[in-house]
Amino acid sequence: MKLDHGNLRALAAVVREGSFERAAAALNVTPSAVSQRIKALEARIGRLLVQRTVPAVATPDGQVLVQLAEQAALLEHDALDRLGLEGDAVPYASIAVAVNHDSLETWFMDAARLFAAHSRATLDLQSEDQDHTAALLRNGSVLGAVTALADPVQGCRIHALGSMRYVASCTPEFHARHFAQGVNARTLASAPVLVFNRKDALQARFARKVMGNAAWQPPVWWLPSSRAFVQATLDGLGWTMNPLPMIRDDLDAGRLVPLRARATEDVPLYWQHWRVNSQAMEALTDSVLAAAGSLVRRR
């Protein structure tokens, strides 16, 4: 069975962009043309490939073809680049990558800088919680991901990067006000806490270490921004698990203090990417591994 390359590209664009209209704009065609290509591909395969939801998502069968389309686009880019025809000859040469929020705010842009020095491809970066980036690999939305998942996604290569160290921290004034009697089940239950979003479980994990099975329903500030997270901690809104690279100077200067001794948690991170023999992907992997040298290494 032969598959039309243009139809596969349309499918990948719909899933990547989340709608037929945005996919049409990305491909410089009409939404009707995109719809016709998807219908032709579904008729060829004999299966539903896209759920017409908001946003549009691939079905399990569609995910297989999205992965094929994205890998084919990357290989096409590599081939034309080696022929010196990269420029206008390549309609799509951007590698979709999922990166956890704190890595994106700390070390990952060093990887992007290194990659730009060795490849003419670009990156389509998607920010997601480290416990959930692997899902984007599975459904074909991205070709690579920084993830906390230690088990390789089927069809992917995995590289250990090290760990992001987090510190349960607050201002000295906040500590004196809420934890003068120690960090225990009673004080943790009443002290305001900062949480990134509903997927962020770091604070709850730290609290469980202290509280055991006791109920934990503290006042919560929801702040979906790593930098706003640090600023809110400095402003005394609450305590939270802050990435050490972002607060090292504040800890050294005494503007922030750990909640208690051994108030750290190391979150292991991994780089996973689809098995595709691509020079661009090899350059990206080398760049990610080099930039991740700032992460905590297990001795």
C-alpha cells in the first residue's frame, strides 16, 4: 500500500497545529484542501485517523502515521540539506520537542543554542510537565522529549541526563511566621503553598514525606510560570519546591531558606527521541547531552 506524502504531511499538520484551519495556514493551502487530504488518507487506510475535536487529535491509528510523517519530513530535510538545497526547497524543517517547564527556564536553551550552531533545522518547543512529556512522544506530537519517564517509549532511544534538584524553600519571614514550631503535619496543613498547575505533584510529595497519610489541604496559590514561581516565593506568598538553579543566589544571600534540613528532592530527567537516522536529530541529541551537564549527577 502506497501512502501519499502530501496527505501524510496534512495529517501531521492537523495534529501539530490542533485544527484544520491552522494546519491549512501552515501548509499554505485552504482548509478544504486539508480536509480532502485527510479524507483521502482515511479512505486509503480504511480507518479514522483524526478526532474532529478542539483541539483535533490523532486516533491511535493516526498516531502511527503522524510519527511516519514527522520522521519522513526530518529525513527529507537532511537529504536536501546535504544536497545544498535546504532553503526554500524544504517546506517543513522544524523538530517538535517537548520540554518540562523548569528545564526550559534553566538549561535547555543552552541546548538550543548549541543545536543552532550545528544545524539549519529549527525547534518547535512545547512546554509540559516532566511527568507528562512522554505522552506527547507516544501520540506523535513530538519527535523528542525531556521527560521523567525512565522506561523508553516504544520506538524511542533514551539517554539519562541527570537530575533537576528542587529545594523546599520560603523567605525567612515566612518561615518564622508559619514554621516557628517546626515543619510538621500541623504547620504544613496551614501554611500557603505555591503550585505550578494541577499536574505539579512535587509539593505534595514533599508534604507526604513529613505528614505520612495525614490529610493535606493547605491554602494554594496556582502560578503556571517558573519565574513567577520564584518571585512569588521571594514576595512571601508561600513555600514551594523551587529549582535550585533558579534560586541558588537567593539561598546564598539569605533571601530564601530551606524549610528544614534535607529539604531537597532530585527529579531524574531523560532525553527520549524517535529512532530515526537523521543528522539533525543526532545534532540535537548531542546538544541536549552537552547542555545537561549542569544537572545533578548521581555519584
